[in-house]
Amino acid sequence: MAVELVFEKKPNWLLSLNDSRLMIKRSATHIIRNTDQLLGAFFQPIMFLVLFSTVFGGAISKSLPAGISYLNFLMAGIIVQTVAFGSTTTAVSVSNDLQKGIVDRFRSLPMANLAVLNGHVVSDLFRNVISTTVMLLTGLIIGFRSHASPLHWLYITGILTLFTFAFSWLAAIVGVFAKSVEAVQWLTFVLIFPLTFASSAFVPASSFPRYLKVFAVNQPITQVVEAVRALILGLSVGNHAWLAVSWSIGLLVIAMPLASWLFRRKTSQ
């Protein structure tokens, strides 16, 4: 009696999800095993936090509202800056895979085309969690104190997670578009440096000249910083929370399909 074997074909979305899971595991393993990345995730936020709080604290604290120390004011800005600059690792990783021919090897396998991008973007969140945790612990040691409730910390986590995904997909565009890793480094610097330093991350936006203030108060990083800062300090969030979420979703809606299209186009040549 013949026995007919029937193999159940898995849906395409389930196969893509499994491929993305494997690529996330691959990228996360690279972070753990790469000493340079781990040292950067640990020491860069500590260096920025300690230097900014000690060098600029005495001068800037005079312009802050009564009862708010510069360290408490600075914490939100340093967190968002670390997340923004951390996204450059996504761009470098994507560019490395394309330049070294790793993606060409993956194309010979029955795997989802965008799993590579998904792996780098999601693992970027893992890296930023490490950096943010180290920074908060360092801040507590040197005097940072938060007035946020557990619910507020949940809101902060949500805002930062959404912002991380948005900037990581923007960085993925740079990684696909650039022709070399060196080009990735200066392109991401040109993109992120003005947004972080021309914002309220380190000083109140009210201290800027008029022309720079208009830009600073109407760009995404300022909105994310102000929302996180208000939640950390137990102040009124105002419009900053929904503006931060709106900016992040808007960037994600644009960057995600654009990065995917560019990646498909480049890997199909």
C-alpha cells in the first residue's frame, strides 16, 4: 500500500518572519562578539554624559528653571543623541554586507530579500538598550534623579523605541545608497550632527538665535527630547508627546518602504 507524503507549505509571510528572525540573531551575535561595538555601546554614552554635565553644567544651569539641575535636564538629550548616533551602525552594517558580497551569497538561498535589513534595524534597538541602560546607571551614580512613575517610563520606552526604528530605517537608506563605508560615515554625520546639536538636547531652545530657534523647535529630535525630558522630570508634556510620535511615524512611513525599494533595486542588479 503506497503512502503519500504531504508537506504543508508555509505562508510567505511566515517564511519571511523566520528569515528576519535569523538575520536579527546574526546581527545581535555580531554586536556581542565585536569588542569595538560593545566598547562603543558602553563608553561613548558615559563619556558624553560626564563631559557635558561637568563642562557645561555650571554655565547652562543658570538659565534653567529653578529646581532643575543640568544633569537632570541633560539626561533626555544624551539618551536621544545616543540613539540617533547609534543608528549609524545600521548604515555601516548594511553597507558592509553589500560591499563584501554577503548579500550576494544570501540571494542564492531561498530567503526573504528584506530579512537582512530587518536584522540590522532590530538589532540596532538591542544595541541602544545596552547604551541607554549603561547611561542611566552612570547618571544615577553621579547624581541623576528621575521623577517619572513606572507608567511614565513605559511611555518613555515606547517613544524611544519608535524613534529608534525610524532613525534606523533612515540610516538603512544611507547604507544602501552610499558606495563605500567611508561615505556612510560622513553622510550619517552630516545628517545627524545638525539635528542633534541644533536642538534642545543640550541647551534650552530659547537660548538660540531667532533663525536657528525656528529650525530647532520644529524638528523631530527636539520634540522627542522634550517629550522624554518632561516625562523624566515629571513636568507637563504638552504637545511634545504626540508631535514626537507623529514625527517618528512619519519618518518610518517614508523611510521603511524607500529603504526596501532601494535595497531590492540594488540587489537585483
